[in-house]
Amino acid sequence: MPVPASFNDITQDPSLENYIGWVWYEKEVLLPLRWLQDDLNTRVVLRFGSAHYYSIVWVNGVQVMEHEGGHLPFEADISSVIQGSPGVPCRITVALNNTLTPHTLPPGSIQYMNDKTRYPKNYFVQNIRFDFFNYAGIHRPVVLYTTPSVYIDDITVTTTSSETMVQYQVSVVGSTVYSLSLSLRDQEGKVVATGDGPAGELKVLNPNLWWPYLMHENPGYRYSLEVKMQAQANGALLEDVYTLPVGIRTVHVTSTQFLINGRPFYFHGVNKHEDADIRGKGFDWPLVMKDFNLLRWLGANSFRTSHYPYAEEIMDLCDAYGIVVIDECPGVGIKMSESFGNKSLQHHLVVMEELIRRDKNRPSVVMWSVANEPASELPPAGYYFKTVIAHTKALDPSRPVTFVTDVNYALDHGAPYVDVICVNSYFSWYHDPGHLEVIPLQLTTQFENWYKTYQKPIIQSEYGADSVPGLHSDPPLMFSEEYQKAMLREYHSVFDKKRKEYVIGELIWNFADFMTNQGTTRVLGNKKGIFTRQRQPKSAAFVLRERYWKIANESSCLPPIIKSHALFLK
Ligand code: GCB
């Protein structure tokens, strides 16, 4: 089985495609001799970018770690189990289980079909309440790396622009006696500030701020923070050096606006999935680069990581290109009342800790989303989301927090705790199918109700319609490319009125068609993409492209270089 990849679509075996349960991976690798000789001062680490969902890992037959949940990295120090075996291959064994329970994220449940007249013995299905194929496998790169035995374990950086300070905190593990020196370099390599010790502030004069794509002619500016640690251990001088890209920017939310570096930011972007033919959710560089080229072609300045954290390599590109991210945890399909109990809550808090530890230093991440469309009308959702959101804010006071709702404004128990209202709606699709004419009234009412109740800015975090590429119909009928375009235009006319007031963003569902469970409403998956699963544009992509560039063009701070590009598009 290739790594990284989902295992589901690699073979011709339908039972592997829909497999639920344990799978095993094993690989032997030869380690560099010097890793094994310098046993006291070298720490060897085995790291997984992600694996779905529950993983147990052995090295040379010794269990070194277990991890619950996909989409996030996990690692272990394997030094002690590889020593003393130079020349002998190191055997890495992984057992993975993709069974979901009411307490995993996402939740799920196993249902045994006991009617012997209809199902074979021991027949079961896994029920899920989310709309994407439940791919499994080792989805992201697996690496072995080394550090000295005294090492930099973590760095936290926050930035404020009033005095243009970069605040840092460094944690070192392995010894309490060490020295730390820091230097911040600009993109020309010039040192602009220096510091020492485990915590402090770096002052940057006339900084180049990190700006979103289409908001500045040089978006995504990142300084480079070099952190150098030195320590004496076992009679040797150990040195660990880590270089962290740092974008200087601020984020604020008012009752009507989302401000980046003090300027109003309007999210015109997409929702995505990690999904493609054959590889499923497996990380794939050409696909990732194609997607970023399409985002930039589209004039999208943002996306939400619907409905789980994306690969770190993707997040690196967001930082570099200035693509703004609403970073969502895998809290999708939380519908059963058991999934609001303490066991689930504790796990949700741990997942937020893992996500924030991974992504806290990323300038592109401007908001955390703790869930998508939970059953937030259930009474326990109030305490549940109050706790998850408070925990998230305690871990990272620098960013706003939200979750995405499709519950009626008057019934939602989680909305009081969010900073920005993110609402999904499918007028003329799941409600009043075929009736495009209801959109203006229903969408306007939706916005007014939410705003009157909470006086918080609103993002339309999903809206969309399926279209089968190549299906045409005029007048527009559902599933044709024309219907998808017409639906967009109806929504856009309301957005244009409300973005003058308190609507701060629109994210289309979805960037590309993606695979789902089979069902009577899914034709080889969900077809709400404006691109096909193979990343070819449907007609709707051109409508959105024209709109996004127009919005960018209207923005007063847009530099001439981008304006001319926008004009060229016309
Ligand atoms: C939603 C969900 C998303 C689905 C989409 C749809 O509300 O958040 O995961 O794929 O609707 O197309 O039904």
C-alpha cells in the first residue's frame, strides 16, 4: 500500500474500499550509522503527519505510541528501541483502525443488522453523519528525524502591530541548563531584531506586514525567526537550531467587521476537501499546487478547512501566498446526544490542543472553527460549546473562535459563545428545491435574524448547488450547470446588499466535486464543486471568478498591479 494515500481506492477489491476495522502497515528501513552510535546525545523521532483514525505504532516489536484521531500529527522518541543494532533494518509496524464511535471526532456508530432474513451473519454498517467518504490509511508523510537530547520542543509567536512587537516563548526539553539566542531576519536576510532567553519581545522598526492575497502587492510576507539553543550534556556541547517563518499581522473582530492589520477583510473564498481520484485523502504535491493555482486564478482570498485540519504543507502555502484560513477541527457530524457528554467533550478539548499546537504560529490562520453543523439545538450543546470555545480561547487568546451552524437562529445553544456567526444554508436546494425565486427573501431574513439576535458579523460559510458537468438546461433546472450559476447570482445579489452592513464573507460549497458515501442524492459523490474532481472548471467557476476579482478590484487598498490584472479579466 502506498504512503501517503488512502487505501480505499487503490485496488479493485470492493471489500477494501468499504473496509471497517484494523489494517496493518509494515516497513523496514536502514538508519544512518551515526544515529545509532551517538546514543546519548542523539534523539531519533518517528513522526506521522496523520493516520486515520486510531493508530498503534511499534518499532522493532516494541510499542512506541498510540494516537486517537486523524488529520493531526503524532510522534514518538524511538531512540531507546533502535540502539545497538547497526546494520540491522529497523522495523516499523502500524496498526490502524477506522472505526468511529459516538465519542471520536468525527463521531460515528456501528450498527449490526440482526434480521437474519435480510442480512448475512455478523453483518454491520458504520453510520456517519457527515457528507464525505470516510477514507482511511496513512494520509500524510511519515518521517524519521533527529534532534540533540536537549532540544527545542516548542515555540510560540504572537504579533501586535501597535509597537510592532513579536512576542516569543520557547520551551526546551532535556535539561534546565541551556542558553537561547534568537534572531529575526527579513526576506533579504538582514537581521532586524535579536533576543535571548526563553521568552521576550522583538521590536521591528517599519515592519513589512503579512497581508492577505489581493490586499497588497506583496502578500504573505514572512520574516524568519532563527532560534538557537546550546547546552552541555554528557560532556558535549549540544546545539539545536530551528527556523520559524513569522508573519506580522493582527486580527480583530468588531460587531460588523473582520479586521486584518486594522483594515476590513471580506472573505471571498471556498470550502475545500482533501479529496481526489485514486489517492483519496492522501497528500499529493501536484494536486496541492494545482489547487493553489486554481484558488489564485479564481481570485479567492480565503478558505475554510472543511471539515478537518489540512496537511501542514497546505498550511505552509497559505502562509506563503497570503490565503486566509478558517482552521476547522474534525468536529463534524456531532449529531447524537451521546456525543455531547463528558467523554466526547474531553476528547474535543485534546483535539483543539493538538490543532493549536500545530497551527498557532501561522499568520494565515485567522480564526478557529471548533465544529461544523453540530446538533446545536440540543440543550447540552450550550455547555459543550461554551467549554470547547473557552478552552480554545485560553489556549490561543489571539484569535477569534467560531463554529459553523445550520440551526435556526432562535434555537442555537452554541451561538452565544462565538465571535463570528458562520451560517450554512441551501435555499432552493435542500429547501424549496428548484425555486430560485425564494432565495432573496429567505437569505435576507436569515441574515437579519442572526444579526438582530447577536450583533456579530456573519459569514455565509456554505451555499451551493450540485451540477453534473455537461448537463445543460435553459430555463435552469436542478443539477444543470445553468442552475448552479443562477443560484450563485441570487445569493450574490443579497450578499452585495448585506456586505455593506455586517456580512463579512462568502465561502462557496464547494471548491471541487468530492467523494461521499453512496446514496440516492449522490452521483459518484457530491457535485457541488465549481471545479470537477479532476479540477476542470464548470460554468459556475467563471461566474465566481468574475465576482471575486471585481470585489478585490473595488477594495480601496488594492495596488495598481492587481487592478490591472482584474481589468484584464474583463
Ligand atoms: C452541508 C455540510 C457539507 C455537505 C453539504 C452538502 O451543510 O456542511 O459537509 O457536503 O452541506 O452538499 O450537502
